[in-house]
Amino acid sequence: MADSRAQLTETLDVLLRFGALMLRAGDTAFRVREAMARLAGNMGIENLSLQVTLDAMSATIRRQGETATLTCDVGAPGINAARIGALERLAEASTPGLTPDALGQALDRIERGSPLHALPTVAIAIGLASGAFSYLNGGDLLATGAAVVAGAVGQAGRGLMFRHQLNQYAVTAVCAVIASGLYCLIVFGLAGRGFSAPLAVGFISSALFLVPGFPLVASLLDLVQHQTLAGVARLFYAIMILLAAAFGLSAVAAVAGLTDVSAPAAAVGPDAMTVVWRAVASFAGGCGFALLYNSPLRTVLTVGLLSLIGNELRLALHDLGLILPAATFVGALVVGLLASLGKHWLHEPRICFTVPGIIIMTPGILAFRTIVLLNDGNVLAAIEAGAGCCFIVGGMALGLATARFMSERRWIVER
């Protein structure tokens, strides 16, 4: 009896370790439940009851009349697309008769895996993504070039700080200061202290890499799937990251004396070369964020293509007169639907395609106006700009969620 209870506890312990690794890599709580349920069934578990939050998990299992209950800490959240893919493939490939030792050894191999891309490679990719974002939102040559340099340096600094396991919120605030401060130094050194609308776009673009896209989208998907505790916890985690970034940007904006600017006028009927350069910028932005999330190379290229298609469609619809939130919804919807095909060909989770594929749609100039207006004490105007920003971000998330409803029956039918 004692040996049987010990084996049951060992089984639950390795199952919780698997789930904690999935959550810490950034996967959604409902996917963690599905994967753990599959593994539990293949390990002879008759029933699995699971409670998931962002920083802890507790579970009870039953087998042949015996039960075991354990709780584990998850640890600090992060984003690792390669690990998410490896863990989900491990669960899908499992077969009846799986033992705790075999699962533990597989988890050891996954945990020992090194980052797929070196820190300088990721920093350069994020710099190019920051420049691409600046160009797509109306930044001029100086703004785009300065955003490339500032974004790359900011990401390099964040990577080095994370190696020492520093607090994520503090690192975010410091890197926002580093990136935006360097951007202002470059711009002021070359163009003086005047800050036009195109230069304002570059300011927010320099800190684009701090946007917590993965947690924001994952929280929405969890809430739609009734994973309320995990969804709300992840949402507030993402909000705290945004507040930390906003704090750093606000400090620099206040010191630099930046004032509010209006958004650049949207182009109507862009010429062929503009369309081509927008496509190049969208592709570069998608690839940059896929590299940041530690995706395999073929996933990086697929994300770049999805970003190109979705963002070009969004911008084209906006050029034709559709309001930006609605155009963003359509662009994100197309990215989500195409990702449903890509995940079957490349055997990677859908979230590894969709989130980096839509980050380039982030409303940068509205975010900038919100921060600057709050600094100036113009609360009503800041709320107006912030509401516009929220509607566009909501369009991004709802587009991906709608794609799930359209492509997966289990999202429509509740059990």
C-alpha cells in the first residue's frame, strides 16, 4: 500500500513539473490542462483535478481507489516558443504505459535545451523590428534609424539583465529608459529638440520589444475557455509589465520635455513602392518578434509571412477608409486563420505563430500620446487616446479569438 501511494505521488509530482514548465514558457492554462490530462491518461490515472494560476498549481489524482494531492510553485513567467512546442509534442506523442521516470527524463532533456538564437542575433532582429514599426506608423528616416539602434541596445540590455534573474518589472522600466533615452539622444544630437509627429513614432517604437503580447493574448484565450484564475492573473501580469514600461517612457518624456503631437495623416491610395516597403517592414517585424520568443527558424519565416499578409491587409483596408480597430480585427483574424494551417505543417502551437504575427499592429502613436498627455496632466485627452489604443489592441486579440471559434469546434461547443 505504501509503495503504491509513493508511486502515485511520484506520478503526480512529474505531471505537475510538466505543467509548470508549460506555464513558465508562456503557454495558456487550457492547453496545460489538455496536455496534462493526456499524459495522466497514458500513465493510468483515472481522474485528474487541476487548479491553475499563474504562479502555482495544485492537483489531485485518483487511481484504483487511491488519491494523491500536491501543490507546486510555477516560478517567474517567461516566453519560450521552442519549449512550448517541445512540451506539446511530448504530450501528443505519449502512449499508454508511460512511466514517471520516462516522462521525467524527457523533461530533463527539454529543460537542458539552450536558446536557439544568440543574444546579439535577437538584439539586431529586435532593432530591425523597431525600425520597421517606426516606418509603418509614419516615422521618417531619422526616426526609423534611431529606433533601430535604440531597440537593439534596449533588448541587449534586457537579455543581459535577465541572465542574472533580475526582477522583470524593474528590468522593463530600466530598459524602457535605456531604449527611449538613447533614442532621444540620437534625435536631439542630429535634429535638435523639436519633436515632430514622425519622430514621436520612433520614440514609442524604440520600446516596442517591451510590449507583453504573449501574456495579453494568452490571458484572453484563457478567459474565453473559462480558465478565470489563470486568465486574470496573466492579464494583471501583462498590465504590470505595461505600467513598468510606461513608467520608464514617462520619465524620459518628462526629462526630454516632449510635448503632445498629432498622428501622421494616413496615406490614401499608396503607390506601388510604398506597398512593397510596407510588406518588407511587416515581414521584418514579424521575424524579429518570433526570434525574440525563441522560435525555430522555419517558424520565424512563417511568422514573417503571416505578419506581411495580415498587416498589409489591415493597412490596405485602412487606406480605403475602414476605421483602424475594424481593419486591425480583420488583419488579426486572417493571421489566426492562416496560423491554423501553419501549425499542422510545422507541428508548432498556434500561439507561436499568431502573437508575433500581430505585434506589428500595435497602435504606437496612440500609446505615445497617452503617456505624454498623462505627463502633462491632460487627463481627458489621455483617456481619449488611451481608449483608441485599447480598441485597436482589443481588435488584435478579438481577431485571434474569432479565428479560434471559426477553426476549432471545441471553442464553440462547451462541454
